[in-house]
Amino acid sequence: MATFNQASVRRFREEGYLVAEGVLDVERDIQPVVDEYAELLEEVTERWYADGKLASTYRDLPFGQRLAKVLESGQAYYQYFDISLPQANVTLDTPIHLGEAVFGLLRSPRLLDAVESLIGPEIYSNPIQHVRIKPPERLVPEGHRNSLTATTDWHQDQGVIIPEADASEILTVWLPIVDATVENGCLRLIPGSHRDDLMLHCLVGREGRKGLHIPDQFLRPEETIPVPVKRGGVLFLHRRTMHASLSNRSDGIRWSFDLRYNPIGQPTGRPAFPGFVARSRRNPETELRSTRDWATLWQQTRARLAESEKPTFNRWTADSPACA
Ligand SMILES: O=C(O)CCC(=O)C(=O)O
Ligand SMILES: [Fe+2]
């Protein structure tokens, strides 16, 4: 199945990114996810209200405003919503969302057809994955600003893996659940920057702000372009393409998933977390097809990490002098 013609594949190779509109089916791929998260928000607000952690369940507010109220009240919803564990302090009850609609999205045949035309038919779902539901940035309290809730700093995705996977062809698949615009904080990137080496990434920014980022002197601001993507569309990124997000200056949410896939057999760059075979033309029987099995993989990982294990997630352990 060739979703992209040769010209598009060539453009991806040359520019390090590709925007494709209309890859996903709104009814089959997106709406189930929206419904699943509405249910999850209902569940957590009810619980936090009952526990006295919220002054109200904010039931009458639309999804985005309700989320902002929850955050304003100091409840960190993002770990309940995310589809990955955090990299530290995992306990037996660290929340993670492992719902059927999300698993359906990870395995969407429409999405995998597109992925197949870029990395081939043996497709592994790489466990470096997130959901980012970002309220208007002015409503996000300082202590809750991170790349899941607010602006994402400049980086290359290769900078977040460990070196054993440097040669893995990890494809970033970024897809918005609501139209991503310049105003609500779509991504921006530097075309062709994947041809550069892996850049230095720093851990602490100038204002003491934490978060992995490429320092300013390695960026070429005049070459950055914003990449709006409509719901149903997908942005594909090469692992060395430099990118960041704009901030959400709108009144609504900016909601996206970033998923990653690599050819089966290549290291994922985050071996402590579980991936799975999403599609194999050669050995279809190895595909993971059950949400429950997928959830079990993450639950077992959580138990293992809570127990004792302190794996390495990051190649950048201390800031170089060039970071100052
Ligand atoms: O959506 C964002 O803010 C950041 C996404 C990102 O860095 C990625 O998909 O690799
Ligand atoms: Fe990224």
C-alpha cells in the first residue's frame, strides 16, 4: 500500500518533514478518542471533587475550560491523560491512560499505511509517545507548565533517545485532534535540519526553566516555519528535524498525539518502556491486537519500575558549558 507517491517520499527525505491532510478518518480514528477522553475527564473530576480536591466538577463547562479549571485548582491531569509513564518516581499507582480508542489510533490502518510508505511494512510501535492537551497558556499555572501542557522548546527527537538507537529509523507521527493553528500553538520546525548532526541539548534554560532544549546559538530563527495541521492530517518528522511548538494564545485547547514507529528489530531508544508490533506483512501473527495485552505491557512495566529499576532515559546527564 503506497499512501504517498514517490515525490512526497522524496520530499520527506529532503526536507525532513511531511504534512499530509486527510490521513485519518474522523469518525473511526478521532471521535472515539475524543469520547474516551471526555469520559476520563468526567471520571477524574468526580473523584477529585469527592476527595475535596476540586471545588466543583465543572461539569457544565466545555472540555477545554473544564481542563483549565482543574489545572488552576492544582490537579495535574496530564499524567492521568498521558499514554506513557513518566521517567522518574514511578509507583504502583502512577496513572497512565491505556484506553481502547487510543490503542485503535496507534493501530489505525490508515495511519499505518502512511507510515508504511515511509519506513516499510515491518512496523514497530515505539513507546516514546504522548498526548498533549494544552489549555490556553495564560491559564496554565507556572508550576504546571511543561511540554505536555504548554510550549515545547526546540529539540530533535533523537535527543530524547539513548545512543544505542541513534541509527534506528524512528519516525515521529504528530497528529492533532483539534485543528492545530499558529494561534493555538502548532509546531514549528527548520526544514532540512535533519541533515545536521545531533545537536547539543541542554537541561536547564536561561531562566532556570527545566526541560531538554537546543540552545539558541544552534538555531536558525530565520529558517523556522510554522506547520499548521488540520484534524485528520498528520505531520511526519525525521528524528533529527529540529522542532518546537508555538504557545497556545487562543481561547481553546491545542490537542495532539505524538506517536513514533520504527522498523521491527531496531532499538527503540527507550528500552525500559514497552513497544509492540503494529504491523508485520511478514509475520502478521506477531501483531499486537488486543487493548488488554497492550495495557498489560505498560502495567507490568510500571510494576517493575516501581519495584526497583532506575533505567537511563537520557543521554544528557549534565549541562555543558555551552548551555550557560
Ligand atoms: O506537540 C508538542 O508540543 C511537541 C511535540 C513533539 O516534540 C514531537 O511530537 O516530537
Ligand atoms: Fe519532538
